[in-house]
Amino acid sequence: MDSADRSALPPAGQHANEPHSNDLVHRLNWLRAGVLGANDGIVSVAAIVVGVAGATSDNGPILAAGAAGLVGGAVSMALGEYVSVSSQSDSQKALIEKERRELAEEPEEELLELAAIYRSKGLSEETAQNVARELTEHNALAAHLSAELNIDEQDIVSPWHAAFASAIAFTLGAILPMLAILLPPENIRVAVTFGAVLLALAVTGAVGAWIGGGSKTRAGARVVVGGGVALAATFTIGNLLGASGIV
């Protein structure tokens, strides 16, 4: 393995005596992806239904446009996530097979390489060799994948799981603006949708910031302002088109 691969280290704050830290990182990554997917569903579908509501007061076109946006967005999110995670998964599998092949063809060289990795982390020559030897005897492939690439063979991401989770998150987010625009009386439904969407965005922004360890206030404000601009723009365009008689 080259020096770039060899320098891969666990995430900040992760220690060897924390066996579940990798699992926690994966769970937080999934949660972050879910929050972002829901946020996309809220904003994109809300912008669609508010824009149509600005052009017409009929529920039919609003429902049709919102449903189309929900289905199209969920499929698009799922497809994008599937392609992205498939590439990541293929890369991980290729690295694992490469390491397995090197262990079969050059076991002594790989043992020396593993010892050198631990020596570079501050262990003495004797201790590094003992650690490398014991880890190799226990599970050579797992030892090299962890030390060189920070990969666990059991943690290869599933493109199908990622696609499904992304579609579900988007759909759940999209349901909110659909209900907010269709259930209230006509004279207040746009205002209700604005309020519900901006409140939901503030929550998703704060949750995303909590996961990433950032400022909840700043993150919430960013998504609220962005969502508010999107809703205002689409409503204005729909209103202009409706008033002009084009639609």
C-alpha cells in the first residue's frame, strides 16, 4: 500500500478502547443523510405546491403537481444515492480484494509493512512487531484493512439500503407541505404552508447541526432563509402567471 493509504486514521475522538465508535459514526452518517433527504423533500415539494397555489386555487392541479414532485424527487434522490454509494462500495471492495491478494502472495512483506505502520505511530520496534504478528495470527486481512485503510470488511455500505433510506427520507419530508397546502381553508393555506415549512426547516437545520457539532442557530437560520426565499420566489412566479392568464 502507498503512504496515502497507510496514513488513514480513525475519526477524531475515536479510541481503540471504544469498540462501538465506528458503529456510532455510521449511524450518525445515516441520520445526517436522512435529515438532508427530508430537508430536500420539504423545500422542493413546498416550492412546487406554493408556486401552483399562487397560480390557481383549485386543489386538483396543486395535488397533481405536488404528487409529481414527491414521486420524481424521491426517485431522483434514490437513484443519485444508489449511484454514489455503488461507486464507494466498488472502491472499498476493490481495496479489500487487493489487500487479500497481497496477503496471499507476499505474507512476509505485508507483516513487515504492518509492523512499520505501528512503529510509525510511536510503538517500539519490538512492540510493533509483536502487535503486527499477533494481529496477523488472529485475522490478517482485518488487521491490514484497519491499520492501512480504516476499513471494516463487515461495514461495506449497501447501495440499495442507501437508495431506500434516501427515498423514504425525501418522501417523509415532502408529505408535510402537501398536507399543509391541501388541508387548511383556501384563504390561509399558503400562510400555513409557509409557517409549517419554515418551522420544519428550522428543526432539520438544528438536527443537522447537532449531528455535525455545529451551531444550531446558524444552521437553522441558513435553511430557513434559503427555504423562505425559495417559497417566496415560486409563489411570486405562480401568482404572476395566474394573474397574466397564461395558466
